[in-house]
Amino acid sequence: VGTAGVTAVLCVHALEDAGVTPERCNGKPILVTGAGGGVGSIAVAVLASKGYRVAACTGRAALKPLLCSLGAHEVIDRSELCDEAAFRPLMKERFAGGVDAVGGLTLSSLLAQTSYGGAVAACGLAGGADIPKMTVMPFILRNVRLLGVDSVYASSAARERVWEEVQASLSPASLSSLSLNVPLSEIGAYGEKILKGQVQGRVVVDVA
């Protein structure tokens, strides 16, 4: 699953450890941003396998069939979370929590729409390193928690828990559908495609 998969599972575990379990979501979904990417797609699959209702957020409508096949119950266009004019410090409580691989206004909007007692695991900055327009309102009025996740310094125990989760929650078929093998000679071209958002899942570079 690579670094992306490890990070995705660490995010799911962060939500679980914060008490955001399927039983406590009251029917509301966990939102996964950047759902078409390496982290997001694996997060969708793992959350769905564990019984969560999952909402997948992406800017690529063509990925809807794939995301639904991974277990997403609904697919949300990222423009819904990037509308500066519509943003408010507190918005309708749509999500029980989230896995955010995007950052920026997307993360701000997710936090503002997270239900009381929910949590968001943040692990990326594809949409920006800042959290614009954000206030403390979700934290002090809804008891929402923002959980930082990195995979570089994860403990041995955390990594062992990740590998156990991968074995239990991800089938070889689902992993195969999320991976693209690319020869080293073509990595430059694929790097440009990744920056343009034209690649789904994760890219595995064949150095042989």
C-alpha cells in the first residue's frame, strides 16, 4: 500500500481512537477529501469495510464509479467545499468526521460542517498549507477535534496495527484497482499528470 496507504489507515485509526466509530456516527457519513488520490481512495475503502457510511469528495466526476465500487455511499464535488462566498464559521452538521488530504479551504469547510463531538484527521496540503477563514467556533461550540497525522514517525506499534488493518480490510483486487505501475523512464510525464490531477490512486515506479 505504500506511504499513502499507511497514512490513510493511520487516519482511520485516529478517528477510531477519538471515539468516532460507526456506532456513534448517527447515520452521518465520514467525508474523505481528495478521494481520488492515493491516500483518499484507500481511506474510502478501509472506512467502508469497517462499516462507516462514506462520502467521497473529488473534483473528477469520472471517478464516481470507482469510488462507489470502493464503498462510497455518495460522491461530492469538491466545489461544494471550496466556495468562499458560501463559507460560514459554523455550517450545517453534515459529517460525523473526516479524513482530509487536501487542506486549505476544503479543510476549513469540513471542520465547519462536522457534527458535535466529531473529529477530522488531517494529513495533506494538496489544496494549501493554510486553513483560511477558520475560526475556533467548531472547537469550542461543537467539541470538534482536529487530529494531525503523519506516517514518517509512526511508532512500530502503530505500523503493526496498520498492517493488520490492511490485511483485514483491503482485498488484493481493491489494491490492484488503485495502483498504476509506471516505468522509471516515464516518471517525468506522470509527475506532470499528478500535479494536474490526472492520475487516480497511487503510482508505483518500476525501477527494474
